[in-house]
Amino acid sequence: MRLRIKTIEFAANKTIIDGVAEIGNLKGIWKSDLLPVVNREYFAELTITGYYEKISKNDEYSGMKVNSDNGIVHFDGYCEDIDEEVYYIRLDTDWLEMIDVENDTKIEKGDFVSFSAKYDDILVFPYELR
């Protein structure tokens, strides 16, 4: 995913970024030895370590989007594939997120889905600078 940094905060030995991707706003914990730079664009991958709202099926497709609100980041996407342990959720053309399969969730390949996570459960790993 491409991510442009809007703001940077430092708290409790963490670097907290607020940025914008092509499909919306994202807030998370920066995981790199290099400090992020405001208004700079990065390619990044996420690791989501916990969920505020577990993955659920959407009856209506509202488009792929991500939005940060009060420290909660909301994701909407498309379930592109499933294996025994992971849902592959397409959030954007170059953004495929892997979400742990939950036994009580009835998500199928081709479903539109939503899930949410607290920003401090979202780890942002930059892998190429622009």
C-alpha cells in the first residue's frame, strides 16, 4: 500500500503515524529504525495484532475503504481468497491484507467484509521509500 504521512506523535516509546492511503485515512504504530517524515510517501505493509470489531460480512458493497475515527481504524474490502488459517482481503489494487480466520465467522470467497482495529494494534512496516 502507498501511504503519505500527515502527522507524527511520540508516546510511550512508540512512533504513532496518521497518514492517508488512496482509499482513506490510517493511523498506526510505525515499525522502522528510520523515522517517518511528514508529507513523505512510503510503501508499507500492516500487521494487525488485535481486533476491535471482528471481521463480518457486508450485505452491501460500499467500496474498499479505510477510515480512522477516535483511535479505531475501520476497514471495508473484498474477500479474495481463503485458506485454512487466513482470509485474503483486498483493500486496494496493491493492498491485500491477511486476516486470521475465526471459527465462528461465516465469510466466503467473494464476500464483501468489514473489520476494525485500534490504532495501537496496527503495526506499519515501511519497505520502500519514495
